[in-house]
Amino acid sequence: MNTINQLKEELANETATTLKFLALVPFEKSDWAPHEKSMKMKDLVTHIADLSSWPKLGIETEELDFATAPYNPATADNNDQLVALMEKNTKESLESLSTLSEADLDKPWILRTGEQIHAEMTKYGIIRVSLNQITHHRAQLGVYLRLLDIPIPGSYGPSADTSF
């Protein structure tokens, strides 16, 4: 079994599914959120597109320290820009995955803010977290779209709005 090829396939598949959702984002509702504790629509979708760059980040660094590298996500003002951002990030992450050896997956990676350690994991771990976060936040976006009465595409089969 080749873990790197599986990760590449999963990233490509999750991206293809996520792009269907991002293409539906109603940018005229960029400031909308379903609850006061929820992210605004534009912040959520930008975060989703940005998460596809995290496998590359995990491969090419040993850590992310928010104290020295504050999170400054890219911006998108329409669906075409949003889709292009995710496609670009995914392409770069897939290229970076191609440079990795199986042994590299076991190397350590840390998420911190200065001395405060948020998470210690392996490079494999940060790639998995990235994939899981894409799926998690895409599901959130699905709720946003549903509440706005926008039909939801299928993810791993049909949705209530689609059929085979």
C-alpha cells in the first residue's frame, strides 16, 4: 500500500466534491451566518479553499507558529476566484506530496502560537487534519446552503436534492 498515492487520491477526490459546493456560494450573502457564533459565509468558504494548501504547508515546514506567521487567508470575491484558489492550492499540495517519501510522513510537525503548543503530530497527521477539515467545513457550508434553500450537491452519493 502506498500512503502517499492514497493521500493524493483523497485530496483530489475531496477537492472535486468541494468545488461543487464552492461553485454554489451566493456571494451576495458573504456576510451571512446562521448563528452569531458561526463564521460569516465568505470567511467559511475562503477557509475551505485555503485548507487545500495545508498539506503543502505540512510537507514543506516543521511547524506553523501563529506568533510569527499570522493567518492571512487569501480572498475571493466571486465563485470563479474561489474555485481557482482551491484548484491552485490543491495543485500545489499534490505537487508537494509527489516530493515526499513514505518515511517523511513520520517526521514531526507542530502547530503553535509562540510557546503555546496547540498540536504535535506527524507530517502524515497534518495532511490528515487538512483533509478532515476540508470535509468538516464543507459539511458546514452544506448547512449554510440548505438554510438558504440552495440545493446541495451529493458528496459520497446523492443528496436529498440529487438523484443517481
